[in-house]
Amino acid sequence: MDTIQSATLSEVNKDFLPLNGIDFVEFYVGNAKQAAHFYKTAFGFQSFAYCGPETGVRDRASYVLKQRKITIILTTALHPTSEIAAHTHFHGDGVKHIAFLVDNATDSFHETVKRGAKPYMEPVTKTDKHGSVVMSGIHTYGDTVHLFIERSNYHGEFLPGFQKWESNYNPEPVGLAAIDHMVGNVGWFEMNKWVNFYKDTLGFSQLMSFDDKDISTEYTALMSKVMQNGTGKVKFPINEPAEGKKKSQVEEYLDFYNGPGVQHIALSTPNIIETVTELANRGVEFLKVPTTYYQELVKRIGHIDEEIPTLEKLGILVDRDDEGYLLQIFTKPVEDRPTLFFEIIQRKGSRSFGKGNFKALFEAIEREQELRGNL
Ligand code: FE2
């Protein structure tokens, strides 16, 4: 692993694309009404806004859900000819839009397109009685898109066209607080192409890299580089498959998603034990590592605040670096296709990604792949 001083790099080159964070993540799904119920019931998201036929939108229904700083939109097609229907037919449920909050969506579009980005949406101003929002967008890997959202002149609930979603079914939140990072799976030998895209077109820098020596088991391998924007608020690891004895998890993803896309979204919590206990009680399924992992844990990690038997019972993993430690756990895929899953993460000083857990984790994923007949 090599670490590059991203701060120094971004000080030298003025940030031409200042991002204030991830505004929202929009999923295209087969049945948004049922998906919204799942994310409320299982993941503790709160009803926030809605658009659909009742609000004058004829081609789709979108449910906006929130938990602390995390906003997700679940969108479904109402007609077979829409591009949303084509997307879910081809990819299954998955992430379509990763939207950045920016001060100026027009500049963001022109600065990135000038540097080679493929336009997706020219800057448009959407207005209602609560003000106006400027939106634009560019393509990234696969059919995934980055939107730029400028909302400083908007005082409505979410975006023009949406209305507040009043629901009398409101399960409690589970303590999820923010998006820590989002990982993209790209095709064979395409990692550096997309690393360069984030570097040259969006002004990101490389935070760290993992090669197949870091991330391999007896059977499969992958390579990964972590890209971070100038403000450090957005982190996107990019994975590509690497040659192994059997089919890697990235290849399985690419086969079932039919190309590159978002592999996992890491959501942070200030108390992973409480959050994971609650998620498990609500039926969220997590990957489990063998009990031997916990027998070796103290030797590898040293002292931590949490009790090992509690972590073992829940299946929470721990890793340490120079700056501190982190606790993390991964769900099984949240669709029938083995594609998108979630990570739950609590950072206690560490800013890395759990390299020490890769082997145990990937062996757990391989056991699942084997059950699906895809190893
Ligand atoms: Fe992750």
C-alpha cells in the first residue's frame, strides 16, 4: 500500500471542483414503494419527500428517505419504454445517480466537460414557489452518473417537483449518520482509466492503493485504488478484478450487473454495536467470518474499547492503522442479483479501509459465491 499526501497536492492545484459532499444517492429499482418500505423498516430511514402521479409527474414515482446526513431516492418507472425501466431490466436494482452538493452547478458542469467528462445533463434551473435549484450532470463508469446540485436559492422540502412525504409508518432510525465512501466496480484493466478520470476530470487525488498481493485469497483477487476529492469529503475506491484460480467477487458483480456500477455504500455510525444490533433485529443479513478471526483479534489489534465477545456475536470486524482503529461489517447483497451491498463503519481515528480484514472478508464472500454457484 502506498499513501500519497493528497492535502499537499490539492494545495498546489486550486480545486476547480469544490464539492460540499454527497447531496443524495438515487437508486433505480423495480418497485420503489416496496423498496422504500424495506429501507424504512430494515435500515431505519425516515420518510422525507415524494413525487409521482399525485404530484403531476407522469413517468415515474420517487421516494426520498433520510437518516441524519444520508439522503437516498428510490425511483421506479411507470411505463415500459422509459429509460428507468431499461436500466432496471438490464442492471437490476442499483445506483443511478451520485449527486454532489456544489456552490455552482453550471461551473461544475463546464469545468468537468472541458476536462473530458461526457455530458449527461446540461445545466437546468428548476423552479417552484420555494425557489430554484440548478442541476447538471456527467457520466462516470458504466451507466452511473454524477449530478451537480446547487440549492442555495431553494427553501423547499427537497427539490422542485417533490412534496413532503407524510407517512403514519415511521420506524425509529438505527443511528446511521453519513456516507463514508462509495465503491465502484469497473471492468478488467479499467481501474487506472477511471482513476485518471477522477484525477483529471474531477480533480480528485489518490489516497491509497491495494494490489492483488493485498487483496487475494487462495482463489480470487482484486485491485483497488481510493480516490478522494480536494475537500476530503468524498471518497471513491475503484475496484477491478484480478486473475485468480476462480472467479472473483468483482467479476461476479460485473456478470450480474451487466457492467460497471456501485458495489457498496459505506454508512457511518457513532455506535456500531447499537446500530448493527438494531439492523440485525430488523432482518438485515450480514457476512460472517469464522470464530478464529476473533481468537487472533487482540494479538493483531491490541486494546480496543469494545468487548470482543460482543463484536464476535454481531460479526463486526476491526482493523488498526497508525492513526487509530475502525470497526466495520458488510451486509449480504440487498437484491437477488449479487450486486449492491452496504458496509456499516465506525471510525475511531483510522482513516483507512480495513485492509487487515480483506482476507477474512473475501473468504466469507467466496463462501456465499459458492452457495450461488458462481465461484
Ligand atoms: Fe468499504
